[in-house]
Amino acid sequence: MKIKPEILFTKNEDVTLYKKILVTGLDLTLLKHVTEFIINQFKNKKFFINISGVVDGGMSGDLFSDKKVLFILGGLPQKSMVLKNLDFSYQSVLISSSNTNKTRGLKQDF
């Protein structure tokens, strides 16, 4: 599903229901703001936020996270790495990147 940032900010929609989130665009300031907004939503829902940039399919959060993990990936990883290694029942992934030629292929999978 594609959603405009203005709608995301005003609808009070629970973004933690989405397991695969791809944030792309040309405006880097807006890109950063949207990414931080989404991360804060996950923090409020007691997700463990993994900012290492590496997807660990065996990770299941920590003592304070209710065993749910949000992986933050900057740039565009190989889509096979992201989609094959995750159990989307308790893990989510957020990829935040400016638009590139590689973005189109990843958008189709997301």
C-alpha cells in the first residue's frame, strides 16, 4: 500500500500493523522525519529497535520489548536477504532510502 506522509501523520493509523515498510523519496528532510515518526510508533508499542543495519532472523527482542523486533535498514539491501530471513509474525522491517534505480525492484516486493 502506498501512502502519502500527510495522511500517515493525520490519520492516527497504527503503522505497527505493517510488517514491511519502505520509505523512499527525494526530499531527505521529509524522508528522515517520516522514518523517525514510524520508529517512534514502534517504540511506543514496545518493539525492540535494531539499528545495526543487519537482519537477524533469529532475533526475538529483549526483556523490555514483548519479543517483537523492528529492523532499521538504511539504503537498499538485497531483497532476498530481507524477505527470506524474517518471521513476520513478530518481526518487522523498515527500509529508508532516497530514490534510486534499485528502488523499483524492492517496491514490487513490498
